[in-house]
Amino acid sequence: MLREMTLTRLLFGMGWIRGMWLVFTYMGTILLLVDRNPAWLRRLAAFGWSGRMALTSYMIQIVLLDLLFSNYAFGFTTRPLAGLAVAVALFLAIAGFSRFWLARHPLGPLEWLWRSATYARWQPWRVAAVLALAIAAAPLTLACGTKPEAPAAEPKAAAPQAAEPEQPPEMPPIGIIDFFGLRKVSEADARRALQIKEGDPVPFESMEEATKRLASIPGALHGRLELVCCEEGKTILYVGIEEPGAPTLELNEEPGGSVRLPEAMVQDGEALQTALFEAVRKGNTAEDHAHGHALSSDPASRAIQERYIAYATENTALLHDVLQHSSDAEHRALAAQVLGYAPDKQAVVPDLVRAMRDPSEGVRNNAARALLVIAHFAQQSPERGIEVPLDPFIAMLDSPVWTDRNKSSWALSGLTEKRDPAALARMRASSLPSLIEMARWKSPGHAEPAVFLLGRIAGLPEEAIASAWKSGDRERIIEAARGSH
């Protein structure tokens, strides 16, 4: 009797040790594979999807296996090899479901309940729609301005913002003309100088002359035209005016260093732009931001983005150097994009914040995009202690460049959902006129974030803002924000 009890306890103990040893063996094997070749991160991604929904995955398995094989349900029996096939098929199905779910929700359903109970407040259920709009592919934009730009061309790697093509694309006639930056210059004066009206074909040949006429208006420093495609099948023309003394986005000096990125990284940047545009053309714009960087649902784009993880891990110092010192705007833009994939998100925040004042629009675009994803990740995972300042996005609201304003307004509409009083106060103090003119833009998709930001500045409930927006009563929101100033 004593001998049997001793043997039983020894077997139990050895079984426990054997199980733990296998766990450490699996962990060590995975770490060695990833250390030898970071491509294994991509190959093992399916385990990550289900691992992020471990509780939900476990409960799905329990329910399905109980229903299939218990005597009180279907009572199926199976042979060992068939059981192995069932296990593999079940895992693949759960991994596929996890990937589908996490592209739309920050947490699995049971994980969401668990975290909500832990923090004693409901956690976000869906990836914020405004963040998806801000992060997803931007509309095609072409710009022409009187203010001197950086000598380098708009970066090819600044996906998803389009690089300026060598030949103007075919664009439909102009359906909307809207203005921004007007403080003392009147819209009537700007329209007279513009000499372009709604219904005109896109005047590619005369845009430079139009910007010169805008700059010659008394009280104007510079003029800028940006074409955005499209609203109800028509082109939108945004007219930006810089006036002396008006708030504006202060840019860094153009760097002059000779440092460059490796050719393989540059080629991947170009390939990603091509893949993303093709995915957008097919309507495949969904992205997974669960790890603090964008991973497209398009397989070709995602494969390149996963290589970015290895680039960022192995070349952090070089990327930092290129972003700060390279004279090549294309390489700076790509460095900003790749840095967003670094494993230590907090470490790259200062570099990206500085890059949001880069003289190149493409660099600013990529830095803002990367920071926005990191900021959303920080909101969803507060335990990581990642801090992303909102000041760079607020400063962009006064930019003379439409793409800066559009991206920052969408970003802030998502990042101020919790109504941080300090951020709203800064917007009220520095950017109220810019938000008001943006809220009056005729394109609803471009005006909506400014309307919601103004409503929050005014202290209105979200339901009241949404109701006014749906009824078309933007002026009520604008007047409420003005009254709070």
C-alpha cells in the first residue's frame, strides 16, 4: 500500500516536471528561432492571434470538444490520428477567427469582459472608427504652392499618402472649393485671385500661376492649392493662405547629412507603397494595430510590414540617424515609417514627435501615422505606460498644408474621446479659428472631426454633438465652442 502510494506520488511529480520541461522547451525553441531569423515572427503569427485571445480560445475549445465528444452530447469517438487532425483543424479555425476578430476589436470578447472588470469600467469595444479613417489609406492629393518646399521629391515610401506622379492623373471636374488659413484676407478676395470655380476641369497647367496670384493678395504671404479626389465623383480643391503673424506649424530646418538607408529597405518601402495602393483599389483597407504598428489585412502588404519589424529591431540607431540628419526626404520618410515598428514604442516616440515638424510633408505624414497607431495602442494597453503627447497633433491644426490638418483632426477626434481637459484647453487657446473653418468645409468626411472636437471643447455630450452633426446644424456646435472661449 505504502509502495503504491509512493510510486503514485513520484509518477505525479515526474509528470508535473515533464510538463513544465516541455513548456520551457517550446519557449526556448521559439526564442532561438526568432533570434536566428526574425522571419519566424511572421511564420508563427497564427499562434500570436490565438494567444491574444487565449481565454476566449480556451472556452471555444472546451465548448466544442464537450459537445462533440462527451456522452451527454453527441458522444463521437475518434482514433488518435483522426484526433490529431481534428485538433489541428480546430486550432487553425480558432486562429483564423482570432485574426478576423482582432482586426475589428482590440480584445477578444472574454478578454474584454475580464479587463472591464479589472479596471471597473467598460473598455473600448471596437477599434475606433475615426482612428481607422485617420490611419487607413488617404485620398489622392496633389499640391502646388508658392512657399519653397524641400528639394527632395515627395517620398515614394510615404504610404499610404500618394507620391506626386510624374504626369498629372486624370481627375474629374472640381465639385468643391474650400479655404483655410483666412484670418484677415476675405474669401471673396481669395476667390477673385484664384480664378477657378466649381465645375471647371482641374487646371493642372495654371495651378502655379493661381498660387502666385493668391500670394499677391494684400495681407497674404503664401498660397497653396491641394486637389483631393473625390467627393461624389468630383474633385475637391483646397485653397490654403498663409498670413503674416497668423499661427502656423513651425518646421525644422532641412537636414544636410549624407546618411542613407540600406537599398533592401528602400526597395521594400517602394514595394509596400505599390501593395497598399493595390489593396486600396480592391477596397481592402483593414489593418490590425494590436501590437502598436499597422499590419494590413492584405497579405502582400503585411509580409513587407512584418519585415519592417526586423528592420526596426536591427537598425534602430541608423533609422534615428537618417530621420534626424539625412538630406534625402524619401529616406527620412521611410525611416519614420519603419521606426513605428520598433519593439520599444516609448523609445521611438521622441523621434517621431520631432519628425512631425519635418520640412517634408511625406515625413510628417509617416511620423503622424506611426504616432497615431502607437497612441491608440497606449490607450488600449495602459499597463505598458506608453505616453504619446498630443501637442504635435494640435500644432498641425494650424498647418498651411491640408494633409497635415486632415490627419491631425482625425487623430485628435479619436485621441480625445476621454476628453482630457488639458488637451481640450490647448486646442481652445491655440486652434479654435482653424477648427471653425475646418468644421465649415463642405466635404462631410473632412469636416466631421473638427465638428466633434469643437463640441468637446464646448463641453457638449457626445450624443448632442452627434445629433447636431446628423441634422446638419454645425453652426450650433461652432457657436457653443465660441461661447466657451
